[in-house]
Amino acid sequence: MRGCVMLLMALGHVRILGMNLGYTPVNLEFATEGLFLTRWITHFVAPAFVMLTGLGAALKLQADKSRQDVGWFLLTRGIWLVVLELTVVHYAWHFDYDALIFLQIIWVQGVSMVLLSVFLYLPKAVLWPIVLAILLGHNLLDSVSDGAFGSFEWLYRLLRGAGSVSWAGGEYYVEYPVLPWFAIMLFGFLLGELYRIDASERQRLMIRLGVSMLVTLVLLRFVNVYGDPDPWTTQVTGFRTLLSFFNAERYPPSLVFELMTLGPIVMVLGLLERVKIGATNPVCVFGRVPLFFYLAHLYLAHGLVLLIGTSYPDAWQYHPETGLSLPRVYLAWLIVIALLFPICFYYDRLKRQTKYRILSYL
């Protein structure tokens, strides 16, 4: 599962780096169906990453690891991820340390892991109400206007609101606020309880849970009152109206977005247990080295786009203002994946053969 979403993540990032759009790719006033769907399918990446981190923590506990050991790993790795976001990841996106720092998926995953290192000591009966309250209720804050929290506006943006914040003389833009994403990680952690029961029963429960989430999504969208700050609208064609129906707010993730992504992810997790896949399968190799893949693919994709734009613009029909066309974005994505596989393969082998503890942080 993690390998699959990493491939989708690479597609999304190559599109961002390779295309210079004057609008968001899910803006149906301007976006083509192909561009919309390319962006839409990558919506599954961040929820899967964050949820699987919580699930992984639960599985570590079930593997006879002490809460102290798991908590320490979550704490130290979480801090490490935040440091990487502010340094190595930031530079990979801009090739310039002076650019505005965006607090994205690596940052929120790190902060959520730090929080989970504390919350894993709480009983499940306490954690479930916290998860449900955040996931189901945070859209009640959609009507809050900018500046409503006065001098604490920065805290609101960090926790739920998204937007610009100033800290220690620097400017940051919060794309991934903590509360809704931490709730997704907690949801994954609680989902780990299903891995204590019989496999066939677990698969049935996961499929039913995923279907229930999707049914709830459809009902919410038909009511079209709560769950997302932007109601769907009728478009010029039936298909584009369907796209509007499933066009959900990601910054911060709305309840509709959460149901739309987590439902299928839970279902696929259940179904994948029935699939036999070899350990050397490229998708599995990528899935075993997620952070290494993340850092490597950003630098490789950014470098490839710069190379195309400066050395081979005619061959790639690279436009200096708009960048690559969507088909060429897919071609560049395939090149990035092909170049990454041998690198990730050898790093995965090194990681499994040497057993150096430090490698668990990359």
C-alpha cells in the first residue's frame, strides 16, 4: 500500500515541479478532466502516509515492543522529520533556502508522531472520542474568519486553519495543520486493533468499514450542507458535475476529503491481504524505504525538470511560462521512477542486511 501511494506521490510532485499553472488543477472553471483526475488521484497520498504511520505504531506494539520503546522511536523520528522539512525538503522544492518555507506532509507527520508518542499511553476508550470529535467536527470552524483569534491566530493556523505564520523572524506557510492530520494518524493507530483478530474476519470488517465511509460521503454530498467549505455545483456536462461532487477541500482536509480518501484506503488494505506479492516487487521495494524515496525523488524530479527546461526544451516542447504538458509530465514521472528503482533497491538491501539502527530514520 505504501509503495503504491509513493508512486502516486511522485506523479503529483513531478506535476507540480513540471507545470506552471495559473490556477489550481481542481478548478473546474479552467482545468481539463485529465488534469483534474491527475490531481484528484494524488489526494490519497497524504492520508495514506499518515494513517499507515499510526497503523505501523500499533503493529510495533503488537510485536511485543514496549510502549516506552515505541514512544521513544515516534518522538525522535518525529522531531527528525520536522528538521528535515525545514532544511533538506525545503531546499529540494526551491533550490533556495531563502524561499518561503511551506509546512507540508513531512512536517505534520513529524508533529503527529511526537503527539502519538504521548497519546499511545491513553486507553482506546479515550482515543476514539478524540478521533471522532476532530474528524467529524472540525468543519464547524469553516465559518471562522481570518483574524478571529487575534494574537493567537498563529496557533489556530498551526492547529487547524492553515495559512501564513511568523516565528523566530521567519515566515512559514502552513499547508498541513496539525489537528485533522493527527486525528488521521490516531485513526490508523486505532485501526491496528483489527490486526489482533482472525485475518478473514479482519478483511471483511475493513471492507465494510470502507464501504460505510463511502456511503456516508455520498449522503453528505447529496445534502450538500456540511462536511466541506465548498459545496458541489452543476457543471456544463454530467461528468464534470460528478467531478465537482468529489472535489473536496484538502487544506485543511475536510470531512468529505477524509471520507473520500480513507474509505478506499481501508478497503484496499483489506483486499491487499489476499494478494501474494514477491519481496523484490518494485512497489514493495519502494514501500520499504519511504523516507529515502521521498527525499531522493524530490531532488531527482526537480533536477530533471530543470535539465529539460534549460537543455532540451524543444525536444520536450517545454514552454518557459507554462512548463510541460500533462502527457510529458507522465513521461517525466516514468523516467523518475525508473531511475529511482535501482537506487532504492540497493538502499533497501543495505538497510535489511546491515541492521544499523540509524537507517531506521531514513
